[in-house]
Amino acid sequence: MNHYVGIAGTNDLKSTNLKLMQYIKNHFSEKAEIELVDISDLPVFFKNKDRVIPEKAAEISMKIEAADGVIIATPEYDHSVPAVLMNALEWLSYARHPFVGKPVMIIGASYGTLGTSRAQAHLRRILDSPELSARIMPSSEFLLGHSLQAFDEDGNLNNEEKVTLLDGLFEDFEVFSNISKHLTNANDEQRKEVENYSWKD
């Protein structure tokens, strides 16, 4: 059974993206272990000469390093990912680099029709940056629109078509994660490049 880290890119305890991650954790509990991590209380990112990161960021980093993959649910604010998620990714690409070669599945929920489509595209660009170098599952958008009406009283998705789509995407992510375990030939060199990368050079 694979072990995944789940991140809801929000500091809102009532966020439908957090609800979506909780649904995924429960819905797929017999197929995978999904551990949700909280990024809401990380301090605002800043560079320091000693490249020291907060203890909470180090803990999350170690969880990601040990995981078989990461699932990120992103809200969409102003056509982009929320500041709290960008802040977390900045800490997670500074000093430690747990996302290098790590399989990532992106999902999202929004109150409107588009289901965070722009934010998911934005997040793909961020995760593909030299400092992160994640292995993002291609052609795998899960866009949950009208998310305030998308869950029943027990926190389950009430749209069978969306459930079927999510089931299929998760099965694909399992395959993607398992294949990624064999794509390790360049990981060490890639990690060295990331650790030594600087925009100043």
C-alpha cells in the first residue's frame, strides 16, 4: 500500500479544498494511506544566511521525502494559487528539496464553475521550477466546481460522475507513482543541481 502526503493549500478550516482532501483520505483508505499535513501556521518565508527553515517546514519536508507521492488541493484566488500555499512551497524548496522527482497529483475545488483550472495550471508551473523539480502527473486535472454544493452531510461527494472521474485519476496516480519508483537514474544528479541552483549565476 502506497503512502501519500496530502496538502490542502489553505488556512481556512471551512475550505472545500480541505474537505476534498479529507474525502480523498477516507474514500481511498483501503487503497492507500494518505496523511494530511497542515501548512496554515508556517511563518512568512524569508531567506536567511544560514539557510535554516522552521521546524514545522522540516517536519513536512521529511514526510514528503518518505512518501510515495503528494496530492495537492489548491483553491484559486485571483487566477493563481493562494499565498499560504506559495509560502509553504517556498519553505519546501529552500535548504531541503523533498519534491525532487516526487510524483504529484493536483486537484482543486472552487465555489464557481471553473474548479480552480487557472490555479492548477499556475501550480504546475511552480512545481516544475528548478528549485522544486517535482514529477507532476500529466493530463490529470480534477476540477470540482460549485464546491459548496458538492458534498453531502457526511462529507462525501454527491456527484457520481465526479466520483467516477476521481476514482480513475487516483488509479492512474497509483500507476504513475509506482512507475516513478523506477525513474531514479538521474535523481542524485538532479538533486545536486537543485541544491546548487542559483538565479544569481
